[in-house]
Amino acid sequence: MALSSLNHPIKSDTPSQVLIDFPDNRLMIDLCGEFDRNLAEIESKLSVQLIRRGNQVAVIGAEEDRQDAVSVLQRLYQRLEMGRPVELGDVDRELRMGSASENSKAIEKRRTDMSFSDRVEIKTRKKSVEPRTEAQKAYVRAMLSHELAFGIGPAGTGKTYLAVAVAVSKFIAGEVDRIVLSRPAVEAGEKLGYLPGDMKDKVDPYMQPLYDALNDFLPGKQLAKLIEEKRIEIAPLAFMRGRTLSHAFVVLDEAQNTTSMQMKMFLTRLGEGSRMVITGDRTQIDLPRGVNSGLIDAERFLKHLPKISFNYFTSKDVVRHPLVAAIIDAYDRGSD
């Protein structure tokens, strides 16, 4: 990798402006993105102005904002030098991972010394996935190092998506023999019988988010074959009773809608050589009034146990549309 772009890229023109040199013009084009959309994203998030001048980018703004922008640009360029693409999601990740509260010495050290060895990357058949926030990174590391991990937080924080990505990665690597994905169908009591079709047709609408995640990571034909062979199972929570899930990666989604007894039943399915991930949002409980959430009870009963990881997300970790984070914050304020 050409470190010249990282070690000696900055020239000061004025107190409010720095110039960064990027020697490879092809990489410079990818760094800026189509119609300079990557630069525009950095400008909007960091309150700086970025101006392309040949193989240079001028960064104009307040000192702290300039430092953050320079750090983000250098990290993205380093990624390109390693032969990896830069998409808007990568820009978003670098913006989130960067810390405006770091002092200038720490920022400079990160510019020159930081390698990609601290990166967390999940490799699947169709794509590689990297956490976009510190909380996501901690969550992925917990899933890789613990046999039982909980991911608790609001919608849009990547809890389920990352859990399925890790499950597929472990399956591809041969560390588990199968993947079992489940979620409670809260409306699936008497009402389920009124839906058309057989049992699969009735429950599939509740499982669709899990299918969507799998389709992101596995080719369609391979996914269909693995489901047919039951090496990947997607089933309602009620179907888990009486089973022992050995050598499997098991994900329970929407766990806030389990009862305490259902949660205990599910947790005790864990068999030899298996890993289990439980995801949920305590603010979206759809259980009947007076019924305790199994997720909340599990958190209370199990938090002191070793080898179990609890990982928490906030609105700052939302990676959907920016409005989603604002909506979550507004509802949280309204419920205080």
C-alpha cells in the first residue's frame, strides 16, 4: 500500500483549509463517488466543504471538523488501495466510527498507525459485511466469541441482519452444520387458521424478514437447496418445542414477543456445538396486557451468568433512513 498518501498528505493553505494529496487518479475517482456523492455525504455530516482540485481535495471548515474529514478520507482511500470498494455504506461507517471528541494527537496517530487489523468483517457467499457503528462491532465480536449472545435495541440497528450474516459465515466455514432462524408469530394463535394455504403459507409472512436477510448473503438457488435439505430452517418459535439443536447456529428474532416460558423453552434447546443469538426491542412488545416479555425476564435472570453476552443499541446505531433515528428519539422523549 502506498503510505505516502497517509503519512504526508496534508498541506495548509489557510488556517481554515487543508489540502490532501491522493496520488492515484483512478482511486481518487472512486473515493469521490458518482457525482461526488461520497464527498457530499461527508460534507453534510461534518459541516465541512470539500473541493476537488486535480488529485487533491481541499478541506475547508473548523479545525475539529477538518481533522475528522481528513481522517475519514484517508481511511477510505486506504481501503481503496487494498482493493476494496467504497460505497455510501462504507462512508457512513467511517463517519460513525470516527470520534470528534478525540484529541489531535490521537487523530494523528490513527491516521498514520492504524491498520485494518482491528476491522471486523463477516464474509458470506454474496458479500462481505462490516459493522457500521461501535455497538455493532461489539455485537459481532460477542457473537463470534460467545455461545449465547443477546442483541437488544430499537429497529433499524442491524441486530437481525448481522446475526444472520454471522450465521451464514459460520455455516460456510463449516463451523456449524445448519442454521435455524426463528421468531414468534404473535398473531399465530387462532387467527392463523383463517389464513389461506398450508402451514408454510400461513407462517411465511411472519418469517419474511429472515428470508430477506438470507437472500442478501446466499445465491438464490443455493439458498433454496439448503432450505429444501433442511440445512437452513426458518420456523415459528412454537415449532422449537421438544427439539435439541446441536451443531447449529440458532437465531431468535423479535424475542420481546416471547413469553417467559417460551423464552426458557427456546434457550434450553441449545445443544452441543451450537451458538445462539437472541434479538429484540423492548419498546415493541406486542404481547397481551399483563403478559411478561421473555426477553425482559431473560435479561433480568441471566445477566450475571458468565459466557452470556448482552449487547445494547440506541438510536445512534440506526443504519436505516436518518428519519428512523429521529422518530425513535421522538417516541422515547414522549414516553418519558
